[in-house]
Amino acid sequence: MIFRYKRINIATIFVAYFLIIEFNNYSENFIKNSGFEEENKLLPLYWSLFVQPQEGSFGKIDKKIFYSGKKSIMLNNAYPYQKEPINNWSQKVSINGLDKKDIYFEGWIKTEKVYKAYFLIQFWKQAPAYIIDSKKTEVLIETNDWKKLTTNITIPEGTDFIVVRCVIEGMGSAWFDDVVLNYEEKRNGDEVTIKTVKENQNIEEGIKKIEQRLEDLLKENAQLKDKINLLEEENKKIREELENKYIKRIEKNIIEDNKKEGTIQDDEKPPILVPHKKNWRMIKKEQE
């Protein structure tokens, strides 16, 4: 049996890693933890949760339902409110240093028997604090599989920061994943090119998958090496047993042949592997 080691092309892994980094630089996302993969104390990092206290109303990280990666965030309302509070997950985005006003937003939503679910982008003035303007994406109702919602936005004059909200209204459940907010680049007048191709993957998740695969391959190689060592030990034992059996069989054949010719007594044995089995006594006398 022949074992073949799985060889890992480290150079390929590093090339893939740097391509991912370049891709990330090209399509900068102003949203932190956009895929909700990072968490602390059961909450996604950089995100805040508002849920008006009521039985059956809550928000959480969901590790069973997600669009990409391994997690999403969800909101659930089991009963309607007397006055709608607009429960939501939110993140504040600073626009200090942004030299462009045209931005692009996208995010994925999945719903189940929901009254309303959507993304809300708000433009805030710092002092005094008030909302200058806001924009909603398409509003989803009832039950929908994962759907990408997008919108192009021009930042209003006087905006100090942006708040992105994942919103649910009324009864039902909604899941949110892969939120992107970045620049929109205009070319040739009205032609618009969006600096993002992110739909099915998250950059950090891609790197983690490469690292995990590398670790798995190293473990498999170590296991194969252990199996080969065990097989070599077994082969050595089998070889030794066969050699011993072969020597004993030759000795037995020599004794049997000499007995038949009357040249050896029952209690007398010839030496092992003499040049000629019939003359071993004569050879012994010559040696003496």
C-alpha cells in the first residue's frame, strides 16, 4: 500500500491572502463587522440593540440562519405594540475625512411573517443633535428568502455622522446580514460604477477559511505519518517472522534428509546452511 502526502502550496495561500487584502482596500466598507461574525458577550461588536420591552420581543445573534459566514442578526416581535417603537440594530458611522458625497448601500434581509423589515440610513447633525434627512431601502413584508436591498445616496450638507439601522416594525421575524456602505464612483457623466463585488463572501471569513483549511491539512499529514510508522513496524515484525520460519524449515529439511540416509542420529544436528548436507561431518573434521 502506498500513501501519498497532501502537499500544501504555501505560496498559493499567501497570494490568495494578499489578493483578499487588495480587494478589501479597493472596496472599503465603512460598516464595521458588516457580517456580524465578531461578537462579545452574545452581542455583535460595533452594533447597538434597541428593543422596546415586551413579551416575545427580542434581538440576538443567530448562528443557524445566515446569508454568508456563520452568523446573522435577527429581530423578533411576537405581538404588536400599542405604539410602534421601531426596534432595530444600529451602527454609527463617522464621515470625518470623507471627500465624496455619493455613497452606496446594500444589505441582505430574510423575513418570516413580518409586518415590515428594512434598512434605514439616517444623516445626523452633531450639535444640536437632530436628523437632517433619512432614507429607507425597499420594505419587505410577509415571508421572503434572502434578498439584497440597495440604494444610492447623496450625503446632505451639514451631516456630521450617519446611523445605519436594521429595522423591524410590527409582528414577525427578520434576519439581517452583509451590510455594506461605501463610495459610489461616477464615470463618463451618468455612468456609475459601484466599488464593491461583495455578495456571497465576507473578507475576514475568507481568511479564516484558508487558515482553517491549512490547519486541517497539517493534522491530516501528521495522522498519515503516524499510520506509515505503524505499518513499517508491522512490516518489520512480519519480515522477521518469515525469516525465522524459513531458517527453521531449512534446518528441518536437512535433518530429515540425513536421517533417511543414515548419516545423522536423532540427537545430532548438522550446522545451519552447510555447503553440502551429506558431507557436513567431513567438513567439520577438516576444520578441526
